[in-house]
Amino acid sequence: MPKKPIYKIIFHNQDKIFEVYAKHIYQGELFGFVEIEELVFGEKASLVVDPSEESLKTEFANVNRTYIPMHSIIRIDEVNKQGTARIKQGTEQSGNVTTLPIYTKGTDTSRKT
């Protein structure tokens, strides 16, 4: 029986970089969002507790599915083994990155008619 994949999703939210693991990921029904289901966290049997993983567990405690804006996604990897979910401070360089707006037909408000 083939092993079910685990996905590592890295995205930015405000001034922090989130790295989470999930069992399912799709292009969401909401335009411009990636849908993430079944977030996976480390086992509680471990004696060493990572505070950033604990804060992520608390933040996503009652979440069945989350929607991340596409422009916030840095990277998505299919991995063989789950790692530690974490939150880290964004770098100064990330402040120099500008996201490009996504236009669809009829939403360009910069044109004058």
C-alpha cells in the first residue's frame, strides 16, 4: 500500500514566516487561495517541546481547513517525512519584495472609460 504524502507549506503572514505540514492541499474554490486540510503536528510523547510549534498548535487548534492567499505562499513541497512546524521572524529582505496584483477581466480600476 503506497504511503500517503505529506506536504510542507511555507508562507508569510504579516512579518512572520510560517512552516506547516498538512495531508491535503488544493487550489481552493475561493479565487486566489490555496486550501490546506489536516494540519499535522509533532507527537506529544516527546520530552522536548518546541515553543513555535506549540504556538502553531494553539493557533490552528480548532481549524479543519485553512485558506492561504496564493501571493503569500513561498513554497510547497511534497516530503517523505514530517518535520517540525515552526514560525520564524521574516528577514529584512522580505520587506523589499513587492507582490504583483492579480487582475481579472472587469476588475482593472486603473483605466478610465
